[in-house]
Amino acid sequence: MHHITCSALLHRGAERLFFEFEYNSTINGLFRKILGCKWSQTHRQWYLPLSNESYILVKNSLAGIASLDTTELSGYLKKRQVAKPAGINTAVAQEQVVQEKVLEPVKKQVVITPLPAGKITAVNKHILPALKQQLVLKAYSPSTIRTYLNEVGQFLQQLNGHAADELSSQRIRDYLQYCFEKLHLSENTLHSRINALKFYYEQVLKKEKFFWEVPRPKKPFQLPKLLNETELTRLFNALQNKKHKAMLFTAYSAGLRVSEVVALRLESIDSTRMQICVERAKGKKDRYVNLSPVLLDILRTYIKEYKPSPKIFLFESDTTKGAYPTRTVQQVFSQAKHKAGILKTVGVHSLRHSFATHLLDKGTDIRYIKDLLGHFNIRTTERYLHVSKKQLVNIVSPFDDLWKTNSIEW
């Protein structure tokens, strides 16, 4: 029996019921046949409108083939102030929460005055198309366009009949305060929402310095999460599939982002100059990174032995013949991490962090690491100085000296 996680998200201006599962051709085919079911390129999941009918339709279509885990969905619905039925166990409660009236569309509710929640009204319908057009004309990345449209869309749903174009700067401050105090959005999410709103008011409406006096929340200083050499060995040894091994080897060997790994083409590997060409990476920047001789031998063996052999992309999808999905690479890493018994909360991006930190440990100049990682600012790379053990390994704790020179009892 396969396992499918149900969750709810705001997507394309409405609540959607999402389904996440490890790729399986049979289940994928069943979702294709469900009436109204669509595939989200953003979330890499199938989704339907958030309704009781949608849930029952999927449950019946997958009966005897897969089980539905409604834990995340139940949590989302409870936040809509739906009471948990009394006198039943947790599993049954989750199922009842899903199957009762909780999947009806969200009713309008009052948030901090004068911004009641609701759908995007006619007075604001022009905003998202205008925003998207400006983003496209400025050649922003698809990921940034999706993010900005989503952030502004959620803002517009709070306005009801109020015209967003006529709001004052103070009104925006009140809204952002509500986001922080009532919605409990993280600092990073708030920064993203501010960036999206700033773009609309200053780039689309041409309101110069409209956000000049809007303060930004201070972001927490988070250190990169990485794996040590022993954990990396266990992780790589947990993989059996040659393609999966080659993908993770490439990510760690060259310090690549997962999006950069799947975008590599056969022509990106320059065995003469021993370089990998990373094209149009984050910030639309091309860069060259070193090609490890060991990795080159691994890739040659993979291309020779793996069937069907890749034609255009270095790592091609057997289904679409296009670039390998990033979501699948993330799942490959997650499964290998679990199999290797690694308890750290890390994702495939930790291979990039590990690459940078291990180079620092070996004495590589941080300026070269900055170029290899494709960072705009050296301060981004300097985060790795805080996790490198190169200098810390020579520091002796004063407790050690105290223990050696004095008679401390234990």
C-alpha cells in the first residue's frame, strides 16, 4: 500500500487540496484520470479544489492502492477554527475533520480593521495581470514571478472592496504588522512579501520611494547545515541507482544547486579544460566550476552503462526525456539520508554547504569559493567561516587547561 500526504495550500488565488507521494507510475496515471485534477509545476504535486467532493473522489479512486495521510490537512483545517469532534481517537478525528463541513470554502472573516478577508474583488482584478506583465518584461525568473504573484495575491484577498492602488504607505505598514502579529509569518516570508509589494507600487504604479519608510524585519542569522565526511560516505553508499549516485556526486563535487544539477547538458562537461559550465544559474549568471577527475570517470561510466542513455541533458527523465525533476532529486536525497540513518534535518542543498565548508577546512581561499558557488557578495560566502573547523580545531577549551593543572574531583 502506497502512502500519500494530503495538504492544503493557497494556489492561484484559491484554496487547493494537494497530494504528495513518492513517484509511482500507477498512482500518477490514476491522478491523470481524475476529473479536474491538475499538476502544479510550482509545488510538483497534483491538486484539486479544496472541497469535500474532491477528497472523496481521490479516496475512492485510490481505494485499495494507496492510503491518505490527512495529518497536515487536518492541522490546516483546524486553524480555520473547526472544532475537533469529541470522544474519538486522533486518527478517526482527522478523517472526520476532513469529511465533514470543514472542506467548504472559507467564509469571510474579520481581521484587523479595515482589512477583512475575501476574494480578489473587481476593483483589484487588474493588479495581478499588470504585475505579471512587468515582471515578464523585466525578465524575472519564473520562480520569482510565481513568488511575487502569490504574495501580492494573498495581500489582495485581504482588501475586499478596498482599492489597492489607493492605499497609503501607513496602510501597508498596518497590513505588515498584521502579517507578523496575527498570521505569524516568518521574517523571510515577510521580506518576500515586502519585495513583491514594493515591486508593484514602485515599478508598476511608479510611486517613487513608496516603501521608503516601511521597516523590514531583521532576519535571523542562520548557519548553513552540512554533513561531515562520515555522513557523506554513508549517504552515498546508501544509493544503488547509478544515475542517482551520479547526481548527488555531481552536486557535492562541484557545489551545485539542485536546479543547476538537473539543468546540466552533455555539452556542459568540458573534459579538455576539466570544467563544468553552469549556464543561467541564480541571478542569470553563467560560471565555470572545476570538474573533478574522479567525477569525470563516474559520469563516463554512468553515460556508458545507463539505459536509456542521455541525449541532451546529463540527467534525463525516463518519462519526459527532458531535464530530471528537482523534486525527484530531493526525494532521492531524502530516501538515501533515511536509509543511511542520518538524523540531521538537512536537504539536498546541504551537499553544496558541505562542499564550501570542506574546501575552507582544506585551506582554500574564500574568494575562490565565492566564485565557485556563484555568490554575488562575499558576505554570503563568509557564512561558511562560522562552520569551518579549520581554525576552531586549534582552540583549546580553558576547561581542559584547568583540569590538567588543578585537582578537580569527578
